[in-house]
Amino acid sequence: MTQSVVIQVGQCGNQIGCCFWDLALREHAAVNQKAIYDEAISSFFRNVDTRVVGDGGSISKGKICSLKARAVLIDMEEGVVNEILQGPLRDVFDSKQLITDISGSGNNWAVGHKVFGSLYQEQILEKLRKSAEHCDCLQCFFIIHSMGGGTGSGLGTFLLKVLEDEFPEVYRFVTSIYPSGEDDVITSPYNSMLAMKELNEHADCVLPIDNQSLFDIISKIDLMVNSGKLGTAIKPKSLVTSSAGAFKKRQEKPFDAMNNIVANLLLNLTSSARFEGSLNMDLNEISMNLVPFPQLHYLVSSLTPLYTLADVNIPSRRLDQMFSDAFSKDHQLIRADPKHSLYLACALMVRGNVQISDLRRNIERLKPSLRFVSWNQEGWKTSLCSVPPVGHSHSLLALANNTCVKPTFIELRERFTRLYRKRAHLHHYLQIEGMEESCFTEALSSLSALIQEYNQLDATKSMPAEELPRLSVAV
């Protein structure tokens, strides 16, 4: 069994991370009712005997003593991390695996990347090495961060280079939350653009998630609940309600519910690493099968059901309908329409009591409506995990390497150009040591080159699929 380490950076990264650990603990509690420390739990948690003096001895088998998340928490403001340490999950995090500051990055990528990067590099390295030492077979680092702020975008992408240099053999999966057009951080286009260059160069796989898509999904759930359809209700104190128990209809965005959807995505993504199944998919297989060109490593994710832990009592979808949902615009975690764009490859990660024959039948059914690149017509990767999410009979996560991410990048470039053309707020960046105007032009060139690669692929859409010659076998 392999292990993974989750690195939560900035306010957004830590809030999503906290939600992920909460859901993971509930999921393992539902499956592992005897509270035995097994391989499934060991992939993301350490079992520590707190009676041992010093660091606490890890126990490889037997009863669970004290679970510690394989996590490193980083934020240059201490508010969110302190909140986590005072909350119900306080005992899950090792106090030696936290890095906080009090000043914050002021929504400035350069402060996070250049100032705090060099200031905390040794400390971060020490925490990462410590996390790696606690693993028998470290396979993957999951980085969770946002693109719009200063710490998430700046320090989050600084980490990627550190990981690449220090652990070149370990996969780097990044969950990046992209700001919406109405983002209240005026400098978010600069931060996102500068972060994109680092993601292009140092990540193995990036799951871009769009704040606006998450908000739209929450609004749809709200509509379903309030329409009073048969069997539609929200359980009290669920993750998609406010603490008062009423659905959040105020002007504030329901971030708890949005974070829950992203945490649910990570839960399904890691299910094969944590539980057994008839067709398991290793995390390294995702990168190996879905990324044919090193720079085109942005994977569009769609999820069904979109909520977890039976928060919303909506009648469950039939299996075949679930597969159709995964390819519809409504279930994408980024504003995209994969059906009308070009697929390089697609992975289907199914959980629950689903047969391989169900998978094959649905792939054959959907195939005619999906366009794959001519040289990879059979570009499907599938996995079956026998443990369903809590409260559901089955679920599906689809990861598509698809040219439909291009409009998101074009929109980011346009928002960046509008600011940059006026040189608005540029002096806040250029006064940071090591930051020059060439950093902006290089980041713009990097994103433009990425968009051009997608354009070249889209240009092949009308080409017929290659009929490759087969070896003729004499009978």
C-alpha cells in the first residue's frame, strides 16, 4: 500500500483540506467499525501512540490509538489554521507539521513566492522530509491552493519547485481553485497568471476548479431543495446548511458547501488508493494514462452525485443516468463543455456495487457522442472501487484531458491583459526584491503557448479517426 501527503496552502487550501479530512474520517469510520489500523487508513493517516515520549511512536497494526493526518498546513495568516486547531479535528493534525505567520501575503503573489518562499524554504523542507520519513512508500503529494490570493498562488506554487527538486520521483497533484470574474481581489488576474507559469512547469497533474461553477452547483442544489420535489430535503446540520440549519440564502457565498464539493472530489480521486476494488487505479496511472504531453496536464473533473454523506435527500440517479451526468455541463467543476471539445483521454473512477460490464456498456453507449483525438480513439482508463461514498449506493468521478479548459485560460489572459495594459497595481509587485516586469511577460508567454497547443489540437477535430492496420492472423 502506498501513502500520500496532503499540503494545504493559504486560507482556501486549509479550509478545503479540513473538509477533506473530516469526510475521510467519516468514510473510514463507516467502513472500519472495529477501529483497526489497516492499510486503507494508513494511506492518509498515521497511527500514533501518544504515550511514547517525544515524537510519538507509529504503530503499524492493531487498534487505532491516535490518528494523525499525513498533512502539512501552511498559511501566512494564522486565523484559519488556529480555527482548525480549536475545532473538532484539532487532534488529527500534528502540531509539528504547521507553518504560520501573522502578516499575510496581502493578495500579492510576489510576497508569497519571493518573500515567504525564501524565508520559509528550510522550514517547509524539514516538514516535508518529516512527512516522507513517516511513509513506507510515498507516492504522491496533493497540493490544495487557490490561484487568486497571495499565499495560495505564490507560496503554493513555490512549493511545487521545492517538491520537484527534493522528491523528483513523487507525483505532484495540484487542486487549484480559480477565481471567478466577479472576484473581489483586484489583483487576482496577476496572481493567477504568475501561478499558471509555475503550474505549467512543475506540476504533474492539475485539477482546475472554478469558483463560479461551484457556486452554480450550490445554487442548483438550493433550487432542488426549495422546489419541494418528492424526496428532496436537506438533513439538519448537514454540510450544505449554515450552522443555524437554514440554507444560506444571504449575499455571502456558501463556502462551506463549495469546499465540501471539492473535498468530495478528492475523496473519490483517492478512493482507489484507500480501498480495495475489482479494478483499482493507482494515482500514478492517472498521470501516465491521461497526460500524453507534459504541459497538457490540466484535467477537467465532473462528479456525480455532487454532494456527499447523504446531506441532500434527493432520490439517487440510476447508474446509466450517472454516466450521462458526468459528461454534461451541469456536473463539471469548471465552466466547460467537454462534449463539444476534443478529448485526449478520459478516466472514469466508479465507486460502489458496479460491474465491469456496466462500465463497458456505458462507455460504448457514450463513445459515439464524444470526440477523441485521432491517435487515441481508445483513450479510456477505468477503475472500480467497491466501497461507495457514505449515504450513496454508487458514485462516479470523471477526469477528462480535454481542450474545453482552453476558454478558462483565454478568459484569465483577457482579465490579466486588461489590468496589465494600464500597469495597474504593478508597483506593489515590482517593489518586491527579485520581482521584475519580465516575470509578467514570461508568464503571459507561457499561458499563450499553452493556449496555442490547445488550438493546434482543436484544429484536428475534423480529421477522421485513424484506422490503424491490424496484424492478420492465419486461421
